[in-house]
Amino acid sequence: VPQKAKRPQVAPPADEPAPKRIELGDELPDEVSREDIQQMLDKADELHVETLTETSLKRMHLQFERKVKLNRELRIKHVDDPDKFLKSEVDLDEEIKKFTLVATHPELYAALLKLETLPLLVGMLNHVNTDIAVDVFEVLSELTDPEVLSEVEDPEGFVKAIFDAQLCQMTVDVLARIDETVSDEDFKAVTNGLSMIENLADLMPQETCRQFLEIPTFLPWLIKRLRAQGMDYNKVYASEILGIVLQNSERAREEMVKLEGVDKLLRGIAAYRKRDPADSEEAEYVQNMFDCICSLMLLKTNQIAFGNLQGLELMIRMMREKVFAATLALKLVDHSLRHCPENCQIFVEKLGLKVLFAIFMKKGAKTKKQSEAKEVEEHVTSIVQSLCRYCTGTPVARVLNKFVESNFEKLERLLEMHEEYHRSVQEADRERDQGLAQKIDRELEVNEEEQLFLDRCDAGLFTLQQVDLILVRLVNMGNRQATEEIGKLMDVKGVKLEEIKQIVLEYCTNLGQEAQEERGEVISYLRAMLTRYGGDASAIEEPAVAGSKTPEDLDGAVTPDEADPNQVTDDEGPKEEKETKEKKDRTK
């Protein structure tokens, strides 16, 4: 390596004292001369750095073992005199920090396992001195970095070895023991502990969640941490980790029932019904909390608890106030109503239709991004479809009347959405047929059939399916006015029965085995719609599912009387209610 030319040294005048030289490793003052900078650079070039090899790693391991043994012996011998074992503690701390170097050498992870360093290192989390545990967290956070593990020969084997060393129990014990308010180091220790959990979950989400859930105090600690007063980085991080756990573990969602998780998380977001987050960190926390509750809605018991705890009333209020959490509330309502007739009834009874259909008709504030607008429409149509499917009696009549009122403007909007999303999905199909996306698939090694489905979903396939399912259900609700108007609007807008038929059949084809009853119900509705409008229903197989219902079997607005277009809805005030009653009396 060519030597750098040194700048000639200029001696200070005789009457001035020579300036103090700054050595490598010294703390830099506020002002540094060019000569001092050059001197430090020259010394840095001459500094010898030992490259980590398997041999030096073995030497490091043996040294670590000796320091652990010495510290343990001195602590036992001088239990009442900390000064006697203080130096050994400092030496042990320094030795632990050295293992962060291994993270820069993924090829040495196998040697680390062979030396059985991990059990010894993880065991230091149990050390009486919390500072030792703090450094162990830092080392493990570095060793489990996803980018580093991606270069390791057997990353799963490495992670399993960490779990075998009783990492989960010790981690939760340390997290519960640390008081973050004592110092920045303690706060950073919790950050490193959570970072390590996230790293492990990134590689093996199911196994990581299973291992940590074996520790009974893990979920309670997370809930307690994310409900702490004030807002800080670790509070946001705890909410993110809880979201990962709930998303990947059915057991965690069941455990949250015993811990009253729905109630505690709802209390955490209740403050945002009137105000917006103060900054981006708080905004991330709010999003994480909503994601956690959405994951809880995958369990029917949690859905029922959400409805009973006035969760739907809180969401309706957020949607009405148009605060930051409004879109998040809409998403949560969508998840809470899916496959839950009880919550669908509550949503209508608590006057949710008015705010829902205002969003459906794009009234009020406009969303900034097109992607956000598409997401809103996806959730709105999914909610309406759930209401059409699960509401019975008066609530389903009120849902139907929303489409009948105001000269059927909502039916027209529904068919406009069908046109928009059908065009978008067709465009995605054409691009695929023209080979515009195959090249990217080959470069990314993506399965073509799977990518085709993902492309169609990105183009709005799910929303299109929900729109067409709503149309099919509305036609079969027994209201002659709505049925005739749907037929007229389809003719005016050129929407073909065949389009709706193909979309609905594709939806039914992709339903899982557990949804065969829904499949039979939808097929019956589709056949009835095709027959009513003169379409060809012969090619559709009659559903042979035990217990599947036909339109006539279903309770709800299946007769014109039950789906009275003059039914009072939740956006009618006292005056309109009186006029409606008088109109009905005159009709009689």
C-alpha cells in the first residue's frame, strides 16, 4: 500500500506555547486543526486490526469462558465487597462486546455453534448485573440481523440453537426486570431486546411466536408496555411486536381473550376519536394498535367482545369525525363484521349506515392518494357485502332501503364501480397476455399462475368481486323496485350479465373447503339472477352442499313488504320520519 505523503510540520513561533497534540482515540475538541486531522489519519493507517478467523474465534471463546468463571468465583468469594469483583465484571462486559464482530463474518456462525458459545452467551442474561444483560441483548441483536442471517449457511439451525439455550425465558425475565427510566442504556437494552425478537420473527415467524408464547408473562408484558403513559420509541416498538405475534399465532389471539386484550387495546386507541397523533412516531403507534385489533378479529370470540364493548360505536364516531384514525376505523369495522352476524346487526342498529354510505358515495373529504382511495373502496364494499349477507329482519331492510332511496343513486354508483374495476382487471389481463409482465416474473422467479392472481388483486379483483356479490344479493332480496332498477341500469351502462357471472363464479371457485355453504348460497343467488334477467343459467351446476340456502330459504328482506322503500333509515331526522309515516298511512 503506498504511503501517504505527510504534511510538513511548521514549528510555532518562539513566544507561543506548542499546541497539545491530539492522539488517536482522544475525544475531539470543538475545533481541530488540519494538522491534527492528518496526524490521526496517518496513525489510523498504521493501526493493526486483527482479522477474525476460526482460530481467533476459538481463542475469544476460551477467554470468555475464563472471564465468566473468574467473575463467578469472585462474586461468591467477596459477596459483601463489590469492589473486589468490580474489575472482573468490567472485563467480562468487554469480552461480551467482542462477539459483535462475529456478525461481520457470517461464515463463522457454524464455528460459533460448534464451540457452544451461544448457551454461555445467552446464559449471561441471567447475570445479577443488569449492565451485562444489556450488552448481551446488543450482541444478540447484531447476530440475528436478517441481512447477516441471509448469508449464513444454516440460519434456521442457528436460530434453533438460540431457542435451545432458553433465550425466550431469559429475555422476558430481563425485560420485566429493566427499569427504562433509570438510564439511556436501560432504555436501549429494551430496544435491543425487542429488535432481537423482531429479527427472529423475520426468519421464523411461527416458531418464534410459539417459543415466546411458552412464557406466560410475555403477552402481559407487551400489553403493559404499549399501554404505558407518554409516547416513546419502545412503546411504539412493543405495539409492533404484538402485531407480529397476533398475526402469526392463533394461540396468541386465544390468549388475548383471557387477558381481555380487546378491551385493553380499545382503551389505547379511544383517545384518538377526537384528536390526531402529534407526530409520525405516534401515528405509527396508532396504526400498530389498529393492526393488532384487526388480527384479534380473526377469532369469533374477540369479534363478539368487540361488539359488546362498544367498539363499533367508537369506530363509527371516528369515521364520522374524519380524524386521522377514520380510515383505520373503517378497516377495523370491515374485519369485525366478516362472518359475524351479531356485529352486522349492531352496526346497523348503532346508526353506522349513514356514515358508511357517505363514504361509499365519496362525500366529504377526498383522500390524497389513489391507492388510499382504492383501499377505502375495498373496505366499504366488503362491509356492505357482509351487511347484505348477515343482517336479518329490519336491519337488512334498512340496508336495502339505502340503495332504493334518492332515486337509486347508490345502485348507480355500484354499477359504476363494477365498470371501473372490471376495466382495471381486464387491463391487467391484457398486459399479462401481451407478455409485459412475464419478463419481470422470470427475473424474480415467480410462479406465473400465482403472479397472475396477484396482478389481478392489485388491479382491484377483490373489490370487483364484492361489488358483484352485492348486486347478486340485492337482486334476490325480493324488492321489485330495486331488482327492476338494477336491470335497467345494467342495460344503460352496458354491463353484461356474463361479466358478473364470470366474476362471481371465479370467487366461488377460490373459496376454501370450510366455505362450501357460502358457495352454495352464492351459486343459488346467481342462478336466480340469471333466470330473472334472461341469462343462461344452464351451465352453472346446482350446488350440492348440505345446508346451503336458496334465496327463498333465507331470513331477511326477501319480500317487498319487508324491504319497504319507505322504511326509516338512520340518516332521516324527526321531520323526515314524520313525513314518511304520513306517506305510509296515505298509501294504506
